[in-house]
Amino acid sequence: MMSGIRGRNTKSEIFLRKGLHAEGFRFRTHMPLPGKPDIVFPKWNAVLFVHGCFWHGHNCHLFKWPSSRPEFWRTKISGNVTRDEANITKLLEAGWRVGIVWECALKGRARLDSSRAIESCSKWLKSSRKRFELVGA
């Protein structure tokens, strides 16, 4: 079953890419950097990750620990969170600015207005802030 889960070009990624491209941002996708960022903005020295709330253990309404095989899932998701933190540290040390857009910001009952989500990412890219995180309302 897990082989059917998309890792690239998800609906959330495509939505962000289209919106940011319309705002005039040019980017690369899936460059070989630590953590394999979903969207890379070389001109702005920034990367964006589009994280699924379940797979990356986000504390929101979209995340719920599975009741079947709990040890497996705790190990799997905890490992993802630890790996994410290590990759973000590597990117920051290499001089990249790192942004994370959580799935709950783009879908579900707490999602943000689509123009607000794109605007938030755009403002961060134009700023000098090193970190950015976009979550649902």
C-alpha cells in the first residue's frame, strides 16, 4: 500500500508551484540537497518543503496515530521527524533559508485561503528570515 503514496508532485506541491510562479518566482524542483526539498529558489537562496501532516508527525487535526501496528508507526514517523530536523540543520548551515508548508495549511477544515497561503510564502521569500512555517488556522 505504501508504494502508492506519492512523494513528488503532490496536489499541494503543484498548487504552491503554480501560485508562486504566477507571482514571478522561478524555481527548481527536487534538487539534490539534504532532505530533497520540494521547491528550490536559487535566486532567493531558499527552499520550501511541503510536508504531509501524517508522514511528518504534525500536531494538527489531520494527524492521528494509527491504531494498527503502533510500534511500527511510532518508529517510522519519529524517524521522519528526526531526519527532518537534521536535514533542516544541514541546509541552514549551508546558508539556505528553509520554509515548511504543512498540508493542513492547504487542505482540511483549518486550511488557509489559497491567496493568503501564496502571499505568506511570497512575503517570506522576499524577506531575509532564515526560517518559515505555514500552518492551518
